[in-house]
Amino acid sequence: MCLAVPGKILALEGGIARVDFGGVERDLCMDLLPEVGCGAWVLAHAGFAIQVLDEEEAQATLALFQEWADFEAQSALGPTERSAPGGGHDA
Amino acid sequence: MTPDPRARAEALYARIGAALTRPTALMEVCGTHTMAIGRHGLRSRLPAGLRLISGPGCPVCVTPASDVDRAIAMAREPGVILATFGDMLRVPGGHGSLAGARAEGAAVRVVYSPMEALALARGAPGKTVVFVGIGFETTCPTIAATMVRAQREGVDNFCVLPCFKLVPPAMEALVASPVTKIDGFICPGHVSALIGIAPYEPLAARGVPCVVTGFEALDILEGIAMLVEQVSAGVARVENQYARAVPAVGNPVAMGLLHQVFAPCDAAWRGIGTLPGTGLTPRPEFASMDARTRVPVAVPPPADLPKGCACGQVMLGLLLPPECPLFGRGCTPAHPVGPCMVSSEGACAAYHKYGGA
């Protein structure tokens, strides 16, 4: 429910931003971040930009997503197998 | 930054193991954390003395059956279009679900943003559009901003059914309860992106460490390490692991809009009961957008939870989902009984999908 994803503002008009989410473009309402300009990285939730991200940090996050995805893809023990019912000490 | 995430994860597991000096229970308040912990199988690699318990961190799960029934009754009123986030569709009220009502012909539309609900209202001037206002502080400001836009544009057929919940006062109620035992909070990252870190200070003052934490596996492991280090050192502070998205002040513009439109009120949490000061109700200037007065409906009082369902104890961290007698037997994601199995971010759905690893 509280998922939010990072994207980069490509264009701004009338309080609505065109935002690039890793190749997919969507419009976001900027009413919660009225001071933020073109080129900024923002966190998107429910059609709104809710917070501005530091560009270096945003790119590091995206890189981290990718590294972790690669790591899990390469791992002999992927997340599905690892979390088979009864597999965890907490289950 | 060490480039190899595997090495970083191993270093964090070692840091947690070295810091843990006594049995410790940490609550992840946010359902997005619950799902991420399950997806990455983090529980299975943590030391045996460290328990992660899921809290009431899913706005869908904690919406009382009576609010679901009210939404259903509104959707059945002539001239009403009910707009909702898709998460709410299958949640059982006391008398059916919105999905069931839609199948029977009620006007229920799924939207991804409250702005889409406002657009529905602009496009249907003869109808009343009711938006089901569920969410924590991450979502409430987006709905407040939409209501301000509706007022500014003079869209008078848009209204909101307020079912909002506030997280830090609910955490305080959990800590004050004699039945819960929480040594530290993994604080919700995106709620905090809006509210900042100061609202957790009263929890730290009561001796409970709080760490605002991001949602990647490495974020969560680091947040856990920071909490275990505080617990073992016998200190309780508010720390911020997720500074890349959470400035200490949060988003003051968003919180200003939230307080412009809504005032705090008491709120019923499904399976838990009424917690003072944990809800939001429209201020008098926005009373005309309160769906409860715009579309009055009579709703028979329902049972809060289906018979046998232990979602209330699960959301308080008193029971793990597999300890509920219905878990995996009468209650599965395909045929859910309780709200924590319906919601994709409910603790029961997470345990069913990932096996508690």
C-alpha cells in the first residue's frame, strides 16, 4: 500500500510532471512538491510525487535493485526455494 | 560502497549476530517491509534469538468491516460511482465485498490515484463520485491535495469516505498495551518520507528504539543491525537508515495540506479496537466533501472479524500467522477469510506466500 518508486522528471506543466520510471513514462501531480524542477529525481506514490531524492542516491538505489536482482538470479538458492513453507525457523 | 551486494549482506548478518546479546523482538510496522522480508527470505538467516514480528502496517487490513460495508452501501446508491484503490476490492466487510457488489452491478471503479477519481467526477457531472480514502500518512496527503484541487476547481460532485489511519500514535498505543512486547521498531520508510523522524521521538522517550528503514534487502538488514545495536547498548534513539528518501523534516508542504484539510479523530482499527487520535476527519471547510454526509447510508453493525479469524492478534504481534487455526486451512489467498490474507501486504498473505522464511 505504501509502495513508492523513484523516477526522473522530464517535463513540467501546470503542476503536472512527465516522469521517467526506468523507461516507462507517466504523469505525476506535483502539488506535494511544488518547488521541484525538471531533471529532479522524485519518489512517486498514488499518482503524486511525495519526496525528492538525491540524484546520486536515486541512481545508487536503481543500481542496487539491479545488483540484488542479478545476485538472486545467479544464486543457486533463489528466494522461492529458500522460502519454501517450513523452511524458516520462524514458520 | 562495496560493489558486491552478497558481501554486503553477509557483513550485515555478521554485524547483527555480533550485536545480539539477548532475545530481541523487532516489529516491522509496514506491510511493504513484511513483504520485502518474506521475498528476500531474510528471517531464515537471522540469529535464533531475534524475532521479526509484523505489526498493523497495512491500511487495507485495519479498515473496519463497518467501513467496508458503508462503501458497499454507497456504491449501491443510484447516481453514485465509487472509486477505490484496487487493494480494497476483495476485502470482506460484515456483509460482502466491493468486488461482490460490483459483480452485482454496483458502480465500482478501480483507480491508481485519487486524481483519477477526481477526473471521473469532472467527466460525470450528473453523478456523485465517492473515493474510498484509505491509507496511512504516505497516502493521506495525496487525497488532501486532491480535495484542495476539487475545491479550487469547483468540482462539487467529488467526495471522500474517510478511513485514514495515522501510524505513530498507533505505535504508541501498541507500546502502551500490557500485552505487547516490542524491543524496537523498524519504522515505515515511506510514511516517514512525509512525516519526518520527529514523530517517533515519544516512542524513543518510552525506551523503544526506532530506525526509519528503506525497502531493499540491504536496507532492512542495516536497519535491523542499527536496532539490535541500540537494544544491546541499552539506548533508545530515533535513527534514520533511509536518509536518501527521508529528510528529517519529511515533506512539510504535504503535511501542511494534510492538516489544512483534516483534523485528527479517534479511529477503529479492525481486530484491534478504537485507538485515540489515530484517524482523520475533514475540517468544517471541507465538510461538503465528506461522503458520510453526502451519501447517507444505513449500515447494520457487522461482526468486526469473521468467526475464528485471529487477524487482530496477528496485527498486534501476539500471534504469528501460522498460529491462527484458519491459516492455510480455511483461509488462503485464493479463498481468504480475514483481512490479513486478502491484502497483498497483509502479514498472513506474506507468510502464506513466503513460508515465514
